[in-house]
Amino acid sequence: MALKITDVCVNCDVCEPVCPNQAISLGPEYYVIDPALCTECVGHHDLPQCVEVCPVECIILDEAHPESCEQLELKYRVLMQARENAA
């Protein structure tokens, strides 16, 4: 499942730089996560780094984007291939 940032976000700026897929950006009111880029850090880290650093614990599973571990791994491989092709 992709992750999402709730409106509890205080815009502390710590989540964006730790995202290995550049899935986090500043939205109109608070940070948002692009579900097309979020792999919950599968392929990069054992735990989602944004969740690890968030001081207000506002990053949760996005029930609107259910994905299995296998789907997250496939998304990671596709994202890495696209990154290689762009380089």
C-alpha cells in the first residue's frame, strides 16, 4: 500500500529528503505522497523512511491504494528501470 500524509502534518520538511523515490512533495497545505512513486521504501530500506523520521506520526497507510509486497517490489523495479533509462 502506498502511504499518505494526514492533515496533522506540521510541514517540518524532514520527510521529503529521505524519500528514495522522490514521492513526497509540498502540497497546497502540507506535504503529500504520490502513490504512483511510493513503494514504502521497498527495495531501498526495511522500513519507510518518512515514517521513521516524522515527529508527529502523520504518515499512514493509504487505504485508497492497496498494494501487496510483490506489487511494491514490481513498482520499485519499474521505477529503477525508468531512472536508468532517463540517465
